[in-house]
Amino acid sequence: MQTNSPDRAREMEVFASVAQSGSFSAAGRALGLTPSAVSRTIDRIEARLGVRLMLRTTRVLTLTAEGQTYLGAARRILADLDDAEQSIADQGAPRGRVRVSAALAHGRMSVVPLLGAFVRLYPHILVDISLTDAVVDVAAGQADVAIRFGKLPDSPLTARRLGETGRTVVASPDYLARRGTPRVPEDLHDHDCLNFNFRRAEPVWPFRRDGRDYALTVSGPVEANNGETLTQLALAGVGVTRVGNFSVADAIDDGRLVPLLEDFNPGDREPIHAVFVGGANMPARVRVFVDFLAERLR
């Protein structure tokens, strides 16, 4: 069998394009070739292999069993070539898309403000960021980097510590004027408490009295899956909430929210990590993004 084709990868690209588009003319438009050039390429592949890969009629192209096998192999080889070229390119100036998943409030207030500096440092990297408190599956390829709060479960992923945050109980001055200010945690039983709707089976907030930690069950009219929504509700005077410090720091500084029950704050700290697929094949674009976050958020 002859194996010295001048551009086997190009032939595979042409074949895969024909199989995807279903016609020589459409494949030619996509690749900048004439339909006759596409046809000659397919003929050349079939002549070299000694098998028919496509059944051609005036209306439709159908892959033979051998054509299906060749298509699968061609797609794998082309993908490997792309990965190899990207890996080599990454060793120079990091480039490509890095997909980032961050929590709503932390992403908006802590991560997004840093992106301008990052893209100036790495102009060939496209940052594709999604802000959501849903947990994405990094191992399954749903993101390259995810920022997680709290204790991490055992997994094959690599984690890089970015910092930590505490939590604060807050309410708006308007709400406190209407409902009164709680002086001890148990006063919250007479207040509308705005809580998260995930992680805990019971809606409890931790407190500390006389050196002893305990959990207080709270309830209220609204639950949400992210701290930014709870903060907005507290700002609107809907109730009392307990959220991450980063969510309410600005509002406390300018008086729009009031910290409550600080003498009973247990001082619990929640670690913040970037999780990603590490190892020797970790793309440079992911590595420099995680390094950047670790340096700026520390």
C-alpha cells in the first residue's frame, strides 16, 4: 500500500468535512476548495486504501462501513494533531480558551474585577467565565477551573488555595427600624431569616456563647441558592441573612447593611480553592490563570 501521500492530514480533513456536510460543494466552501478538488481527494483516498468509502448519488452521499471506520480514525487523528499543536504553542505564549466557573457574588466582586489585568498580561488567552453557584463537573470537562468554597471532597482534581472568608449576620437599617435589633441569637426566632436552600438538611446558623459553639434553627419567607440574592433581599429590607463577608463588605462600609450578633460570631472560616485537572499535561493557559488568581486573591 502506498503511504507517501503529500498531506494525509489534509485528506482526512477533507473527508471529515464531506461526511459532516453531506456534499462536495459544501465541504469545498468550508475548506476553500472547488467541488472537483474535493472529489479528487476522496478518489485518491479510496484508490490508496483499495476500498469504497462513500456511496455517491445525485442527491446524497452515504458512508460505507469502511467509510465510518475511516471517519472515526480521521477525527481522532485530527483531534490529536490539534492537541499537540496547542500544547507546543502553550509552551511559548499561553493561548487558547480557559473556561472558568465562579460563584455569583464572589465571581462578580472578587474575580471579574481582576480579569482586565489578566488579559493585559496574557492577550492570547480568552477567558470564558460563568458565574453560578451550581457545582460544575470539572473532571467531566464542564470547566477548566472552578472556584469552590468550603471543605473539598476527595477527587482526582488538583486544588490550589486562594484564600478564605468568614460569614456575617446582617440586616438593613430599615428592617431593624421596623422589627427591632436582635441582641442574642435566640431573638432571631422573632425575625425573618433569609437562608440558603442547599448544603444543609436543616436551616441552622452557628453561634458561640461562653466559648461553646452551637447551632440555632432559623426560618423565614425566602431561601436562595446564592449569597448575592440573599444580600439583595437584605438590602431591600426583606429580612436578616448570614452570608460571606465579601458579599456584604461594601454595604456594611457605607451603612446600607448593619452587622448583627458579632459577639456571638463563631469565627468560622471557609477556605476558597481553585480546582482543576493538574498533571504533566496541564495546559499553560490554565496554569497561568490559577497562578494569577492565587497571587491576586491571597
